Amino acid sequence: MRACAGTSFARAMRIDTIARTPGPISMWGVGDVSEQAHFIEKVRRIAEDTIEDQLTIEDPVSLVRP
């Protein structure tokens, strides 16, 4: 199950994913995440042919802040 909400401001968009099936997200090398994982993605156009995508993963069960 997945719940997402997006907000667009001019040339930027924020995507919050707050409900995800627990398990691996190996394409980023993070490992397993819990049901409490929260994904925040910020996408913005920085040039006519370039998009920047920043992803933050917060999970109080599986991940610890530096």
C-alpha cells in the first residue's frame, strides 16, 4: 500500500510517500525499511534539459540519523 501527496511550486515539486510495504529498497543500497518509513522527494528543473531529484528517507525503526 502506498500513499503519496505532491505539491508543485513553479519549477519544483515535493512528493511525500508516507505508507509503503516494508521490505528492501535495494536500488539505493539502503536495505530494508519498516512500515514507518517516510520518503520525501524533491524534484526541480534546474535548466531546460536538466532535472534535479533529491530523496530523503526517514525511518525511526531501520535508519539512524548521522
